[in-house]
Amino acid sequence: MIVQEYIREDGSNPFGSWFGDLDPQAAAKVATATLRLEMGNTSNVKWIGGGLGEYRIDWGPGYRLYLAQDGDALIILFVGGTKKRQQADIDRAGALLAEYKARKAAVKPSGRR
């Protein structure tokens, strides 16, 4: 699996910004989670609907990674958060997923399905 952070059209990186603010111990837990995703282990992912998934890290304040799978080999990381801000983070990740899908559809060559 390839795991990539979503980069918005303006160059901002919501997941990277969140990750950069984590303390070293939390960052290590999140890095371990992304390595597990790269190995194809999605057992900690709860698929919430519309293609959006929530990877749960049962440690500290309950870290969450919001992602989508695109095809068989690509996982896109949108945002991260904690259990406390779960609904707001889900809403933000859903908006970023919709933005990702719209951008992807806009660059698709015409005539292909």
C-alpha cells in the first residue's frame, strides 16, 4: 500500500500540519499507524461511509486518522485528531475527501469511464 498525505490545491497539508504539532510520543504512535497501513493492515480502520475511514489509536486522548482508500494500492490521509473533536474532524475529513474526488474527476481525460 502507498500512504500519502492529501495536499490541497493551495499547497496546504492538513494532516502534515496536525502531525507536526504532536509531541514526540504521539508522533511515534501515529507513525507506527501509518506504517501498519503501508503494510496493508487496515484492521484498526472503521469505515464511516462515503469512502471515509477512521483509524483508531487506543492511546492517550484517543488519536484518530481520517483517510480514504483510492483503488487497491493507495491510501490518502486527510486529517488527524482526537476522540474529543471526533465529529468536527469527521466533518473536515469528509469535506477534504469531496474536494479530493472533485479534483481527481477534473483531471480525468475525457472519453474514459
